[in-house]
Amino acid sequence: MGRIYSGLIVVLIVCALTVLPACAPAEPPVDINAVFYSTLDTTAKATLEKINAQVASLDAQLTDIETKFNKLEQLAEPALEWIEETKARAKSEHWGGIRTARVPEADLEQLQNDQYHIVKLDLRVGMDAGDYLFESTIMVENVMTREIKPYEELRDDFQIQIDDLERKRQVLMQTWDTVNYAGNDIERQRPTWEVVEINGTTYVISGEGLGWHNGLIRGKWLYHTNSGTAEPSDVAAQALQRLLRGQ
């Protein structure tokens, strides 16, 4: 009787070992299309975030420069008005020869703010063949650095900086729009892609929306499952990769 029980136990163990592997659920196959698309999508989103940070930095610089520029212009406004009024007075009073009208230093103390101080303001008046010749001077001191420059030079420098920053911002926003458009359109064309297995870890993915030339076109990529990386396999795909990286 003991031998029968022992034999029965052995049979049950063998059956269990035979049945259990067959009953274990098999791992679902990897969706190569999906994981490949995810690499492109991740690249595009990282580029958009990088551009957002760059735009934020440019905006901060623009705000700082425009604030200083506005303070300069606000300070220069009464000075420019004084120059125009002095020109009109010279004509109405028929100034002759060469004369220089100058704002006294005591009055210049009123022409300052927390950023700039006008330290010299004058207008030289002359005549040439019956016509008036005017030459104005507005010298501005930076309150923080004590550096003194002509108003026109400061104004032009600020305008150059603002124009340069706005140009860079526009380029970044155009790149952002293009990358965002490409990312959305690539996803739309996913169902049409062809996936071909080369070996157990490398696949060829090709189709519309996987290349770039003035817009999305057909392209070809390699996807490596062991490293989770996508590698462009033709010129159009290389161009798309550069675009998605914001290059």
C-alpha cells in the first residue's frame, strides 16, 4: 500500500511539473511600431521643452533691456523737447553767428532716474547760407557704472539688442511650431508604417511621415530593441532626426 501511495505522489509531481509551464501566461509580443514611435515622440517633446526654456530666457532678457530702454527714453523726452523748443526760439529770435544754448548743471539734476542721469544737454546753433544748422548734445551717465555715453549711442545699442533678441525668439518659435507640427503628423501616419524584422533585436521601419524635406515625406529607420534606440537609415530620415532634435 505504501508503494502505491509513493508511486501516486511521484506521478502527481511529474504531472505538475509538466502542466505548470504550459499554464503560465506567455508575454505579449512587443509592438515595434509603438516603441519606435515613442522614441521619436520623446525626442520631439524634449526639444519643445528645451525651446520653451530658451524662449523664457530670451523673454527675461527682453524684459530687462526694454525696461532700461524705456527709462532712457522717458528721461530723454524732456531733453528732446527742450532741444526742439530751443530750435524754434533761435529761429523766432533770429539768432545770428554761432551760439550754444546749454542747460545749467543745477537743472540737469532733475533729469535723472534710478538708471540714468543726463549730465550734459546743449544745442549749438549756426548759420550756413541763410539756413540754420543745429547740433545737439545729450550725454547720459549710467548711475550704476558711472559710464557716460551719448544718448543716441545708448538708444541705438538698445535697439540693436532688442532686435537681435526678437529675431532669435522668432526663429525659436518657428522651430517650435515645426517640431510640434511634425510630431503630431508623424503620429497620424503611424498606422501606415511597414515593420520588417532583420534579426531578433533589429527592425526596419519605413513609411510616410518618417522623413523630412520641406515637410514630412517617406523615410526609413532602424530600431534596435536591445538599446531602445532609433537610427535613421536614409537622408530623409536623417533630416527628420535633425528637425526633431531642433538642429
